[in-house]
Amino acid sequence: MARVTEKIDLDVPVERAYARWTRLESLPEFLDFVDSVTKIDDTRSHWKVSIRGVEREFDAVMEQRPNESIAWTSVGGDETHAGMVSFDALSDASCRVTVRLDWVAEGLLEKTGAIFGVDDHVVKKDLRKFKEMMEGRAGGATD
């Protein structure tokens, strides 16, 4: 199983970072590897993702702990994908966001990317984009 774990510190309260991440349909605004997320109900969602031209589509079951974590696991089909975003308050005005993604790497392209850390780079870049957006440096709305 391939795994990526990346973290970033933000100069925003943990509640604000968590609230932004729970708006699933808007994740593609800062996560380039997420093409779309459609909320099915309070605990299930449908995801379309792609990294380096490898596309995946799956339904996921989510578990949320307000201002602490969002975790998901794919259900049905042949895909195996899981992840967690954790939120840790560093102070009243700052927090750390940690993203962990686990998936079964299939094919030469995915396996090579996992071995050489290409996926880590993609997630790290997206977390920097999230930081800029949340801290108001991306020129767009943050809430």
C-alpha cells in the first residue's frame, strides 16, 4: 500500500481550517489531485481523483470529529483508498494540518510515483495552496 503523510502550519484558528476542509464539494479549489467530490449524505461521498493522469473514482464513508479530524475509507468496487486530515491547535490563532493518504498503487506509473515520492510532492504543493488561501494570500474568499 502506498502512503503519503504531509503537514503544514497555518496562521488561522483550528476551527476555521477544519470548517473549510469539511466543505467537500470545494476541495478541488485547493487540492489539484481531487477532480470532484459529491456529498451523498452526512457520512458518504463520491470522489473522482487523478494524479499524473491516473484516474480513480470511488465512494467513501467518512467519520468526522469536529475541529480534530476527518477520516474516510473507500467502499465498494475494487479500489482501496483511505485518508485522514487531522487538525491540531498550536495556539488560539494557529494550527497544524496533517494529511495522510493510503491507497493500493496499481500499474507501473503509480508504483514508481510512490517509490520516488512524487505523490508526496503533489500533496505538499496542495497544502501550500491551502495555506495561502486560508491566510488570505490567494486573492480569493477564505470562508
